Amino acid sequence: MRRMASSPGDHRRRHLSVAAAILLAGLVAATFIYLRAGGGAEALLELSPETSKKYLRDLEMYGGTANVLAVEFSAWFAGLWHGRRLAYTTATLSFLGSLAYLFFTLVLPPYEDPGEPEHGEDGQRR
């Protein structure tokens, strides 16, 4: 039984559908997270002891400016995974994930094994 070869348009349409599904699932999840998250956590972080001048001065005195920057980066990165910021992070990651899927499936050429001959025994390209 001979198998019908699918056209490049079918592959392209399927890959676009998968990318759209990834994006749609991420946006639905982000919307759900945004609606369920409260805005109170961000207000509490503004009053934390880590933002006081004394704490920042002590950090700089014991570890230097790099220590202050590392603590600020750590606090920023940890904040991406809570509350409404998590919704924005989810939406961004789903968008980047769908773009990465499209890049790896449509833009990059397909992998060809260098050890495999280009033509089969019957003379046709594999």
C-alpha cells in the first residue's frame, strides 16, 4: 500500500495550528491567573525591611555594590512568580514558546544525517 505524501502546505498549516494552540492555552491560563490574583501582595512588598536604607547600606558595606544588585535581582525574579505578575510572565512565556516552536519547525531547515546517502537504491531522493 502506497502512502500519500503530504504537501508542504499541510505541514505548515499543522505547525501554525500547534503554535496557535500553545499561545491560546498560555493566554487563557494567564487570564485565569490575572482574574484570580489579588493586588495586595505588591503593596506589602513595598513596605518590606529589604527596601529600607539601613538594610541596603549594610548590604553594600558587607558585600559591595554587586551584593546589592544581586539581592535586588533576586527579589525582582522572585516577584515574577506571584500574583498578577505571574499572569504577565505566563503570557510572555506562552508567546515566546509559540515563537520558538515556529522557529524550530518552520524557519530552521530539517535535519539531514551526514552519514546517510542522498539517494536510495532506486535512485530517488529520500
